[in-house]
Amino acid sequence: MNSATTAQQLCVSVYGLLLLLLAFLFLSTTAAAQARRVVLVKVDGLSPDMIERFIDERDPRTGRSRLPWFKHIFYERGTRVENFYVRGMSLSGPSWSMLDTGQHLQIKGNIEFDRYTLHSYDYLNFIPFWLGHAGRVRVDMPGPETLDELGLPLLCDTYPYEQRHLSFQLYQRGTRWTTLQRGLQNRFTSRSPRELFDEWLLGFESRSIVLEQLERELLAKLGDPRLRYLDFYTADFDHATHHNRDRATHLAALQELDSLLGRIWTRIRESGTAAETALVVVSDHGTNTDERLYSQGYNLVKLLASADGGGHHVITKRRLLSDYALKSIYPLVPLITTTSDDSFYLHGESTVYPTALVDFDGNERASIHLRDSDLNILHLLLRELRRDELPAPVRRAAMAAFFATIERRHAEWQESLATLREELGALHRRIDQQRAIVAAQPKQWTKVDSDAGHDQAARRETARLDSWQTDARKYEDYARTLGNLLGLRPDNFDPSKLHIPDVIASGAMGEHNSIRQLQNYTIGLAAGGLALDADTSLDWSRSFRRLNYPRLLLDLAVRNNVQPNVGSRPVDFIAVRVPAELIRNADAEGNRVDEAVWLYGGDEKQALVLGRRDRDGKLLLRYLPVAHLTQSESGLIQFKAADWVAGLPLKIWEDRRLVVPAGAERREEWLGRWHTDLDWLRAAHLTEYSNAVVGLHEQFARHSTPATALDVPGLAADERLMRRFRRRQRSLVETDMLVLANNHWNFDVSGFNPGGNHGSFFRISTHSTLMFAGGEQTGVPRALLITEPYDSLSFVPTILALTNQLAHDAGNRLTPISISPRLPAAFPGRVIEELLPLNRRDQAPPAVIIGPTAATTGGVR
């Protein structure tokens, strides 16, 4: 080796060492100004507007704020994000999934139904989880299990097991039976005999027993300096506002929360890590409540079960108020069926052939699945063909129509069946591998292993095996039935010998309905039965009863509304996903469309929310007014272009709080163009529907994940099939129709609801709480009010940046500081720049308004 080469290598080495030294110095100075420990208080349904209502009121007894700890911790010593929103529906399951992962929406409801198997993902039901945990077949709540399959870690997963303390919550990892045991013990030992007697008379509140114990555990754990992540979840405020709309109840619920924050803050200050601890309060949505009004209820389940609504046997996860029975409170009933007395052809078969699924949680919205309309046609024709008295000409016409229907869907169904069978083959091979993994797990665990969470990690492997085996069995049943249907041939077809469930899958919805099917949905035979054309073929128009469901739902009206300030129409608009390949020509400028959502507010008042990615991968969205959208038999989507007028879905045009950016063109010209999701958020977040354009896209788009992406080089064949299978599973839970309620209406089947609701895209429901406070070393500013709007996707990257796990620059480009398998490779959301030192170096004192105010596009006040 010559001297020149040696000198060159020496220079490279010295240069590399200098770079490492500079990086170390940069990270050291950054870390010195950031939090080493974070405490999250997760409050379901907490509206910042509710806090603002009471924060400046004086308690006559003390002379201080009615919410003294909120005032002290966050208003005087912390930072508040004034315009923080759900990026999607204001619904707990979906919203917490984004807040806990920082990734695009995968879980689309509190409850999801698989259309092939009717498997229900009930993300809010704790009881089956606890029993599964006791039976050692489950470790986590359904939400984390679903996200694990999709390769999406939770925020808490970025911390080692021994450095985190978790509360009981929707996205719960593991559990602690000692919490229940000690909670019961403390309930009896911490109360006087008089207090216990009073509770015995009035009824013990089990939820408070658990929450009190969780608080005790949190306060104790705050004294452990090894813990870097701690959280506490409470749904008490949400429960209070759902059931009551009066000022006194809301204030009492807030004061309980205020006292809790005071106890947590005091314990933090007493700990040895106060200077480097950040306290964060976050909520998943707001609450639409008005003390002057009741939230008016409308029962969509009974509508769908009625003759006018289609005579469906309807599946829900909640029982109707009028049907209360002992089994209605039994928590292990996986599905609840409302049997229709008006079914046109399925009398007595409600448990075998339900034809509608409804999720109404959140109450301001409802997701509706309907069985594939062509399966209804086949079912009806098959029942007729089994009748001995059917006239020969009608029999021939019905048989021709039966096989014509199969032929029309044959290519689609055959492809679905073939690909499903491929995926099931890969799943079975994965199951064999998983059995070996489970068998190799230790049967006994040391305390050291348990303290490190190794026993729970092993049980997750068992739970995964159990889930895969259940999936394989249920999907194979569906595939077998579909294969039987596609295998029918006219030349040897004998309907009298056919068992209908062998060819029409029981307990299955089949494929999603197209827009054409939803507008021409078959619910039964016509009053006169099957009718023939002049050529003796089946007259389709005269043979079947059909409903236009978007029009039916939108036209609903009540005649006995007792509240003059609440409209008589329960439904605001209906949203339906449109396959992008059917609507490529929607953009007049020729831009490719990747995602589309149809909003139906009447035949003349419709819109398309279009989404696409530009060359740099940036999301662009457009709201396109349309009218008379239909779908042809060939699948072509047709519509008329419409002008911007008042009354379109989301009411953007007439909302004076829409802020078109300064220097932009006229209002209608700006609205008629593509804009980034951030542009839409800044322009519309103060309007009645806030960031609904962004939220609707988030709700209906199919977002790729690390475990579903197919465009990854070098994927093994089985891994590619498993990724395709996971994509299928997520698409199967997508709803046919998302029904949005008008203001102060709800779809709660429990009946008249006096309190508030959420679930819609109204600003009052999507407006969420986000507040920060911390010790001197955390760098959290004092008395800072951030008015720039942010959404759910900003929460996790901001926490990671605040705790020095994620670096960001002035362009909000994110870079992991530590390479860890627990840290996702990328985050789609922005870090809240105003909170962190990098973006505060040149700012004036926080009492001065900098840039635009909250009444325009955002800034810092």
C-alpha cells in the first residue's frame, strides 16, 4: 500500500470522526432541551371548547378558576394547540388508532364486520379480551392485534417493556389482574361503613373501582425513574357528555378531570425527574352538545327491518332499547340479530341469512353493509325454482335468469375465489411455521423474563396462531360455497336436490355493492311474482322489488319532531367509496385519480372528493360538485358537472369561515382546484365541517402499510400472498354506505338521547384537545397558544421529537435519531414545530401574536 493511499484513508477517517463528533454535539445540545420522560393523559371525548367555557369562570368559594389545575399547568405553565382535529370521523376506535400510531387510518369504525365471514372486530368490548387473557389465548385488545398484523407499532412500543407503564385503554397491550384485585380491596378498605352502605344501596360503580386503582398505580409508578413512558386513559368525560347535556354535569366531569391532573402534576413535581418530564393531555374527538337541545334519535335498524326499508334481518353489536332482555347485557354475544317480520323471502331465517349489518357507534354516523344484491337475486330465483307449482315457461325463464346472473358476475367471482385460495394456501403454510414457533416457547418463565415482557411476547405468538387458524377455517367455508355456486351447470341442474346454504353462503354478505346496485337494490319479488317479457324471457323490471338506498335514506323525515330548532330530516348526506378505475376521467385537466368518494345530498346536490399523489408523493385533494351520478351496467360512472351553490354536502361554498389564502384567486376558482391536505386544513378548519374533505379521504382511502405493501423488491412468494390477504381483510370491512346525521340527530338504537354525540365531521365533534407542560429541561414553552391547525397524524411524531427519538428540520423533514425496530421508518404527519426549540429560536415572547391569528390561517399567540 503506497503512502498516498494511506494518507487518503487517514483523511477519510479523521473526517468521519469529525462528523460523528459534530453529530454527538448536536444531539447532546438537542437532548438537553427535551423530555426524557412523557406522561400521557388520554381523555375520551374532551372538547377544548368545553374547557374554554369554564376556565375563566371564578369559583366563588376560592376566587380561583373553576378549573384551577388546567389553568395552572397548561394555561400558565404550558402550551396549548388551539386547533387540533381528528383526521377522519370523530369516533374513538379510528381516532385513537391514529393517535397511538401516527399512521394513516386502517381501523375504520368502533366495530368492523368482515363481509365474507361476519367476523366482528369489536374494538371497544373489554370483556372478551379479559376472558381470552384469562384463558391464555389473548394478550392484547383487538385493536393492537389488528395493527400488529398490519405492521404498525403503537407509540408505547417505541419504549422497552420495562420502561413503560400502561393504563387500560382501547389499544391496550397486555393487562394486570392485580389491578382488579387491588381495586376491589381498596374499595372496601378506603371507605367508611357508612359510605359502603350508601354504595350498596345505590349500586357499586365498577368503572370507578378500576379507574381509582389505575390512578393509584400511576401515581406510584411516577416515583420510578426507570419508567420513560406512562399513560392514563379515561372515558368518564365521554360517558358524562353522552348521557347529559346540562352545564352542571359537564362542569362536574371537568372538575373531576381537573383534580386528577392536579394529583398527577403534584406527584411529578415531587419525583426526582420533574425537570425532564413532560405531561400531555390529548383527546380523540370533541362532543356535539347543546344545553338548549336534545339530540334527536332515529332508528336505522328498524327502518332496514321494515318493509319500506327492505325487510332485512339486521346484525348489530348493540341491542335495541325495545328488545332489552337478560341476554342484551351478556357481553359475549358476538352478534345481535334484529329479525324482520316484514322480510320478503327470508322468514324464519334471520340467524342463517342476515342481509344487513349496521354499526352506529358514535351515533352521528352509521356504517351500513348490505348483502350483494346479486346474491339476493340468485337466492330469490333459487327459491322459486324449488317450487313444484312454478309454471313451465316461468321455470325456463327463471333458470335462464339464474345462470345469466352467475355468468354476469362469473369473471369477478372466479378471480376473487382463485386469489383467495392462493392466499389461504400461503396462510396454511404460515400456520405450520407458527405452530413450530409456539411449540418452541418455554413452558415456564422466570421473574426476570416476566419483568422484561418475554412471557407476553410468547403468548402473542399463540394468539396470532389462534387468529390465523380461525381465519383459515372461516374463509375456507366461504370459498367452498362460492366454488359450489360457480360450479353449477344448466345441463345437470336440479334445484330440488340443492341445499341452498351449499351454494349461497349463510352468514355472509359477499362482495361490496356497486353504486348501481345501491341505486337499484333487490329486496324481494314483485307483488305479482316473476313476470315474463313478450319473448318469454324474464322481465327484470316487473319481477323484482328494488330500492334506491341513497335516495331512501336522504329522504327520511319525521312528522312529530317536537324541537323547532332541530330539522325534521335525520340524514345529512351519504358517502360511498368509488373505485378509482371507474372514474379516471373525473378530472377535466386529465390528472390521474387514485381515490374517490361520492357524497350524496340529493339528486342535484352531490360531490366527489378526489385524491391523488403528485410526482413527489404529496397528497392532493379536490372537491368536485356533481349532479345525477349513476353507474351503467358496464360499470361506467356517469355524472353531470355542477356549479358551486349553497346546500352541497359539507356546505363549503356558503360558509363564511372558509379562509381562501391571501393573494389567491376568487373563491370558486380556489375551490375548483387541487390542493394539498394541509392547504385544505388551513382553509377550512374553522368551518362547520372543518377538515371533512381531508377526513373523508382518510376514511375511505386504502392506505398501504409495512405489512400490506406489494411494491417491495425481493418479496418471497408467500410473503406477497400474505400481504395481499391482509389487504383483502381490510377491504372486506369497508362499508357500503356511510350515513351522516344532520346536526343534533343521532342513530343511537337505545332511543331518545338527551346528551351529546360525535362520529360526524362537524367541527364541534372533530375539534380535539392537545396540551403540553413540562419541567425546565423539556423545553416546553410556557403560556404558549399555538393557532396553526394540526391533526391526529401530528401527535406521535411530535411526542417522539419532544422525547428526542425523532429529529426534524425547518422543512419538517423527519429523521429517526436512533435506529430501532420499534420505531417506524416514516411518519406522514407534521411535527408541531412551534412546540420544539428548533422552530422557536427567533420567536418573540409568546404573549405577542406572531403571524396570522386563529381567525385566519394559524400562527402562534
